[in-house]
Amino acid sequence: MSEIRRAVNKRGQGSHLRREILDAAIALLGQAGTDAGVTLRAIARQAGIAAPSVYPHFADRAAVIDAVVAESFAELVAATHAAKATATSPADRLRAICAGYVRFGRDQPGRYRILFEGSQEGSPPSVARRRATEGGAAFAGLTDALAECVADGSSASSDPARDGAALWVAIHGLVVLPRARPAFDWPATEVLLDHIVTSLGRLTKV
């Protein structure tokens, strides 16, 4: 099979090539079962460039994957922050964060898989650390929102970390299960999400 050929970027358009390399890596990582199968050669082939063309932008495979993971976490955080921006109460902020998370996972399935689905076998150590650190920060944002609900009396949770973990498990399932089992008679996403957040967040004001 012949490799994809792309037009050469004009002088000063190196940032375009960097973007193309990242997009190629996102596509491959989103499709692959593990990080191990995504090589620089595969990324270059997907982007339609020669493998050496990657090096002016990324030192090695680890740098490409690390950039994709960092960018994907940043987009997830931006999505949840934007969702809660107009919320006027802690309970509304918790609902908005969860809704933003689910929407990101549904709208950006490739990026979501990179962060939270499949095996991370073959991840470079720097990428594994980033996933652990920034994944922990995403979880902390959820538990902080739940703790605010406890503080203002809108949640009866006695352990926001435990209940936050249960909530994260449930909204993760809401992202991935309908995609994996589309033939199931799922309730409307908004209805199911409201039930999940109210129940697992132990909300007392609805």
C-alpha cells in the first residue's frame, strides 16, 4: 500500500506540521488498544510525512504521546470549567462538571480513550506519570465540588472521596457503555445522568 502524500508546508508554517503530527497521533492512539502499538513510523505514515520530519517538532515518540495526553487533559478541564461557569450553587456546579465530563467523552471519543480507556501498556514513564498526576487532578476537581455540596448542606455525603470515586465510575460508564452496547434501551442521557449525580452525590436539594 502506498503511503499518504501531503503537500509540503511553506516556510513559516512548521506549526501546521506539528498540529498534523499531533492529530495523527490522536487518531492512532484513539484507535489502538495499547500505547505500545503507536510508533513514530506509524504516526508519520498517518500524517503522510517521512519519519525524520517529526524530529524538528518532537524529540521522540514519548514526546509526541506526552503532548497528546497533556492537550487532551487540558481540553477535558476546559470542558468541565466551561460547563460549570454559569452554575449558581454547589449542587448545580457538581451537576455541570459531570455533564461536561460526559459531553467531552461522547464528543471526543478518541481523546477520551487516550486518557481513560484501554491498556496503557507501552506508555513511556513520563506519560504514565502525567496520566496519574492529571487524572488525579481531574478526580480532585470532582471531589472538591462534592465537598462544597456537603459544606452548604446540599449533599448528605459523609465521605466525598468515596462518593466522588463512585460518581466517577458511574459517569465513566455513562460515557463508554452506550458506545459499547448501542442496542440496549438506554434511558435519555440527561435523565440517567441526573439520577447518577443525585444518588451517588447524595444530593438532598434537587
